[in-house]
Amino acid sequence: MEKPRQYTVDEVREIFIRQIWTELEWWEKESRAPSLREKLEGLAFSMLVTLDGESACPGFHVVPCVAPEDKDYYISQGENWYPELPKEEAAKMCDIGGSLHEVFHSLNPNGNKPTEWVQKLRCQICPKCRTVRSSENELYCKKCYPTKN
């Protein structure tokens, strides 16, 4: 038997994603929630419960991950901006974010291929503002990256 140790960031990420898959499979089969809306709402709620630490996982801090140019961008658009976590504080955290959506399907207990619509959707969402791009051929959102297309 190995001596107990702290989980690595990769291990924590995997535990978290496996918990999400467990919740997804549970809600898919839950007969007390017959409509798709009820199942989706139940899954969303279960994911929040996991983040809050009331499932098989501990609680997680959910903080904005702000790019250095974001604040200036929001100000230039006349919008409010998100608070920035000081880099020294962020360095102390076991941050599993940033690639959860990329690792998600690789940990699917039923195989690692995402559904066709998820594959299509994945390439159409702007990583900065999370809006759907106007076409599949558009590499960058015109609002967030006006000079990159």
C-alpha cells in the first residue's frame, strides 16, 4: 500500500470530471424527472452541488480567470469588468480549470467521442465572450477580435 499523499492537479481534475460524468449518467436515468428540462436543471444543480462541496468531491473555489487585456477591453466597451485574482494568490491554488471541457470527453466512461452537435458547437463558441460565431469558418469572434479574421 502506498503512503498517503496529496493529489496532483491532474488527479483532482480527473476526479472532478468523473464526478460530473456520474451526475450526467444519474440524471439521464432519473425517472422522477421525465422532461428534458427537468433532467438538465437537475444536472446543472448537481454540478453546482459538486462545486459547493456537498458531493463526493470537496468544495471548489470558482473565480474569474481574467486575461490582462480584459479589463481595458470592457472599459473601452463601456462595460463593467471582472475582478482579477492576484497572481501570487492564483499560484497557491490547485486550479483545475482552463481545460475541463477539453478533458471532459476523454474521461467519458462510455467512450471518448463527443456527440456530433458538441463537436460542432465546440468550434463555434468564442472563448472570450462565449457567444456563437457567425460561421464555422470564422476563427475569431468579430466583436472580441475585430482584426483577426
